[in-house]
Amino acid sequence: MDQPNKPAASESKQDPARNAKRRRGPRRPRFEMRVNTKHAPRKPADGQPLSCTTETTLKPEQMLELYRYLKLTRQVEERLVNLYRQTKVVGGVFRSLGQEATAVGSAYALEARDFVTPLIRDLGAVLVKGIRPREVFAQYMARAWGPSGGRDLNIHFGDMEKGFIGPISHLGDMIPVMAGVLLAARMQKKRPIGIAYIGDGGMSTGAFHEGLNFAAVQKLPLLVIAEYNHYAYSTPTSLQTAVRDLAEKAAGYNIPASIVDGNDIIACYEATRHAADYARRGGGPVLIEAKTYRRRGHAEHDDQRYVPAGEIEWWEKHNDPIDRYERYLLQQNIATKEKLAEITADVMREIEEDCSWAESSPMPEAEQAAFGVFDNSVVAPALRPEVLKN
């Protein structure tokens, strides 16, 4: 007997498309490119000299402290160049001339518990995190009293207590390292955020993409400061990446991005502070592209013959971060010329004292320098050659 109320066999099966949709879970919102340009570079009105953004949460005393860090960064590097020319530096000197505001302004937006891992051109961030100039001088001169005891050079050292993760020369590799630091902190029920600095060239390396992808999936509080300084060593940025703005690369990881005027220290601070608040609330990583310019070569040995004539001079005259900030402080009546001169004099006194201290430091003993290269509880330290024992 027919049973008209019983569905056919094909009708009794669930719709495969509907079943698959249930397995996938709720549909994710459609991704839309999110690049904040509030603090992006702007052309000055009526050809006036560039200054800094006036909209800020900084107090006057904080603004003066920022100025001190800016001057300290530039003058420490000036002294390193002098030491290099006197053959007192072991290895090369890598300067941030013209882009100091990016490192100083961004690092200043962090809390003491937070971490940074810089590149060789981010000395300003290291100083903001509490590393003294004497440590930098002794490190560059490979002295025994330096942070690495003469085992490594420039800012290839770290201080975990101060939240400074030492960088290495393999550009891009510190992105996954910082992701690991932040994941470990989460597992320990801690809530710091971290800044990892990267250059326009380093953003084309595999490690950068792998690290940022992992951080995005895990929603780690990682801020990536991408410094668009126009050159990857000697290659113009336009010849090694297809995007016009580095911030566009954030779309591949479904994370927000912003473009900031990297020579406006107030803008760098505010953009980083905003991103840090977002990351602390559990939003995950943020990519901040800082538009700046590298006025020196890759290192002091680089003669920059690949740079078009007049380009460096234009940036020096029209868009120097210290000149811009001094102009801002004076225009906003935050400081007088006398006050700025006083801060500069104090910076120079500190540099003189710390440089003298570093130069008085001895070179490391050969045997002592062999310790700590590997974990000596696992690998025995290298022994002093017989000829040195006599």
C-alpha cells in the first residue's frame, strides 16, 4: 500500500550545502580594507615649514622628555660616527639619521611591561626602554663592560628586564620571535603588548609573513612598525615591492593598519597609542606604516651613490624630524629656545660621561669571551689556546 505522507528517499536526506554550512559555523563578516590615514603625511598649508600634529594626549613634560630622547638618539649616533672614524668601533655603524621620530615616538607609547624588538636603525626605541648610552658605546666598541661582554656588536643585545628583545641581522625573523614572546606571556596569564620593527625590504621576507600570519590567527597583541624609508639597502622600495603603501599588506591577514608621518613624533606616538589600546583589548595585531626617509646609507661604509642628486639634501632641509619638533614646541609655547638648549646641553654632558666610561672599559679576555656563546651547561666553553697560557 502506498504511503503518500512518507517523503521519498532523496527528500529525506539533509541538504549537503546546508550541512556543510553548519560544520563551518557562522559566516564571518566580509573583510574590508581598514587603513587609518588620520596621522598620514600632509602637505603644509601655503608652503609653510612642516611642524607636528597639534591633536595630542601628551602633557607638556612628556613632550619635553620626547625631545630629550630625540636629541639623545641623534647625538649618540653622531658620537658613534666619530668613534668609527677613529677606528675605535668594531664593525659598522648603522644610523637612523632622519628617521629618529619613528622609533622614539612609537616606543614612548608603550608601558614598562611591554616589549620591543628593534632593527639596527631603531636606537631611539632602545634608549626609550631604558638602555643607557654607555651600554651602546661599550657594545659598539666590543668592550668587556658592554652588554654582550664583547661577543657581539652594535645593538645585537637585549635586556629582558627592560622589555628589550635583542635583534639579529636576519631581517624579518624577529616578527615570529615577538609573536612567540607574546604567546608565552599569554600562557603565563600576563598581558604585555609588543612592538616589532621592520623595514620596507624586510617586509618582503618569508619570516615576516609567517610571523604576522601566526600572530593574526592567534590574535596576539603585536604591533608591527613598518618603516618606509625608501631604500632596502640600495634598492628603491618601488623596485622590490608592488604595493604603493606597505599598509596594504595588512589585508592578507585581516588586521587593521594605519599610515603615519614617520617624521612627526607626535603623530607616531598617537598612532601607536591608539593601536596599543586596540591590541590590549584583545583586537590582535596592527600594522603601522611610518613614512620616513633614511638620510645615511645602509651603514657608514655605504657612499649612497645610488641616491638621485639632491634627494638627501631636500629631506634634510624640508623634513628633518628634530627641526619639525623644535618648531612645534616653540609654536605651541611648550618650550623656549633657552629650554631646548638646556636639554641639549644635558644630553651632551651625559654622552661625554658615558663615552669616557665606555672607552675606559677593557677589551674582553679571550678565554672569558668564549663563555656564554652557547649554554655552557650543555656545551663546554672553548679553551684558551696553549700559546696564550704561557
